[in-house]
Amino acid sequence: MTFEETAAPGLSAETRTALERAVASGHRHEGLLSDRAFHIKQSAVRDVFDISTRPGLVSLAGGSPSLRSLPLRELGETARSIVADHGLEALQYGAGQGMAELRRQACEVMAAEGIFGADPADVVITTGSQSAQDVAAKVFCNPGDTVLCEDPTYVGALNAFEAYEVNLAPVPTDSGGLIPEALEAKIAALRKQGRAVKLLYTIPSFNNPSGVTLAAGRRQRIVDICAAANILVLEDNPYGMLRFDGRPLAPLRAGNPHDVLYLGSFSKIFAPGVRVGWALVPRHLHRRFYLACEAVVLCPSPLTQMLVSAYLRDYDWMQHIRNSRVLYAARCAALLSALAEHLPDGVSWTIPDGGFFLWLTLPEGVDTYPLLYEAIEAGVVFIPGAAFSPSDEPSNKLRLAFSAVPEDDIREGVRRLAPVLRRALAAAAG
Ligand SMILES: Cc1ncc(COP(=O)(O)O)c(C=O)c1O
């Protein structure tokens, strides 16, 4: 079927576009899709995630936590008793805002990181931090609005915001994270273009993908710049507790209850499979936020909320975090020393103080996307840098994740990656 065969004369522009899409895809239902659906891209991370389960490959791609040190047998017993003894609650619909006990416990977790005095009434339990990003985009952004973000930033957030036809504006970062002067300049430039800038989406601690942390001395300045411009800060902090030295930096939310909407997650400090996170929402926005959450999920899963709540009540969750820090620090150190040993001159990388990732920079002009296929041939996987930017430009960066890979495998992965990068550098040098 061609477009001319399908199209009748005198069609409206909208119908014409819908039909063009239908023709392009070959199925008439394509013409029924919303404009929004065409903004939801297939994530490179997702593609690579599927490849990385192939036997024999070393995956430095996925940002998964290591779950091996969780007490799985005991947790199984806890889950059994939640269903057997409390099934009428666990298997029933629950409150849209989440369970009161878990909201109180989320405040304890935040206090361990430096957010004191949070009120459980301001907490909304979410289906992971990912769904909270979607809700934030829905509640604050009209199509064409602008959201500021770090350059680079989390691919899942790019996907969530782009689905709402939001214009993402990356702000330059350096080894201390977002550069306050660059943020000010970006806001001024966007305002001059008449743009409505709604949010700053930021991952201040151990950014995904760069591993970089916003310096303590810049934190208040970033909030102040946004507050002065009436831009809400959306602080996404799933890794903050995983600082290797055990002394997390106070989140932006700590001293700024009115200007920061804070997102927490149990995915990295407990288990992503429970799909439980939370939002600590400025009181004046709380109702709007949780009504939008309810519209998506009715209520977060009572079953997994009860499992997380029992975990926080009956297990030494702080000790698990301490153990995780030691494990991730050792894996990061193994990665750093293997990179120093095997990678050619001309490649540089960030040195994270925590979290799951580090970020490699190759010389200008090298595109890391095609290198992925060579790396897979060589038995190692990474995520090309282009995935972490709203532009579709080629990128000379790539992300390596050390969190879920034993040290020996990390070293082997870097040994396999090194010749791929060496060849790319030689080709770029001509
Ligand atoms: C920065 C960031 N935010 C949010 C998420 C998603 O977290 P959750 O599992 O809580 O949805 C991730 C997962 O990798 C992440 O890196």
C-alpha cells in the first residue's frame, strides 16, 4: 500500500499525518497512535540488557544492584507469612498514597542520609522512582515545556519526559557536577527564547551514567538559582546512600522542603524487583502529585510494600547498605585499576565516590555506538554515550557499570574492551 493509494483528496493535515504513519509502518493501526507514542524511543540500554544475558559475555552495561548478600531464604519466609497471615491486606487494594507504616519508614531512611524531620504525610509511595518521574512530567509539563537536566543524564528520565513532548535542555557538568554559572546562563538563554522552564531534573549523587557527584559547596547554590527562576528541583537520588566512604552528602532536599521534590528508591539499597520507591513532595504540591499517581496505578502494590516494610523492620538494612558500599567500592577499584593498566592513552574516565557507574571519554570524533558491536564480538558489553543525551548526535563517551560484576570478570571485561578501543583510536588518528 502506498500513500497515494490510501489518501483521498481534501484530507485534514492530522488525518494525512496519521495515514502517512500507517503507510510507513504497514499497519493501519499505526494511524491511531498518539503523537506522544512516537516520542517513546526504544532504549539502547534495553537492547543491550537483552544481549548482555548471553552466556560468556562480560556485561559492564546494566545498572543492576548485587543481590547476592540479601538473606533470600529468610525473606522467602517473610513473604510467605505476609501472604499466609496478612493476605487479606496484602492481596487487597490499598491506599493511593501508600501504606502509612512504609511512609514512616521511608522518612527513617531519608534521615540516615541527612533529610531530617520529613513528615510521612508528605510521602507518596511510588512504583519505583521511574513511575515518579513519569508522574512529575505529567503533573508539571505541557508539550513544548522545558526541563533542565545534567549532561549526561539517566536514559529512563529522558524517555519519561520525551513521552510528554518535553524539550530537555542539558546543562554542562564537570567533575563537581552541575556548573552553577552554566545553569544560570542556560536559564537566561531559554527565557530569552520565550521557553517555559518547569523543572531541573538532577541526580546529584553518583549520576547515572557519569558517576559524578554534585560538590557539597554547589548544592545550595543550585537550589537557589532554580528557586529564583521559579523552577522546581526534581532530585532523583537512588544511589545517595551508596557512598563508598559511608558519609553521604546531604541531599538538596535536606534544607529546602519547599523547592525540591525528592525521589527515593528501594531498588538500589534493597531490590529492584519489588518496584517500590517514594516521593517526598512539597506540601503545597502533594495532593496534585498523589492524585496523578493514583490515576496511573490506583495504589502501589500492598504485597511488595509489606515486604519492604518487613525488611526495614525485621532485618539490619543499614548493615546491608554498609556491606554493599564495601562490595561496590572494591568493584569500582578493580575497574579503575584495570582501566589504568589496559586502556590506551587518549581515553579518560571519571572517578566515582559511590554508586554503580563510571564514564569513559574517547578522543573527539570517535563514535562509541558502532564500537558496541565490535565489543560484543570481543565478549564485553557497555552502553554507548549517545543513550544519555536528548540529542541524537554521535557521542565519544560510554558508560561502564561495575555494580553487578565480580572483580575478576571486571578485569576480563576491560582486557576484552581494550583492543576495541585501541583500534578505534588508531582509526580516528588516520
Ligand atoms: C538515576 C535513576 N533514577 C531512577 C532509576 C529507576 O529506579 P527505580 O527502579 O526506582 O524505578 C534508575 C535505575 O537505574 C536510575 O539510575
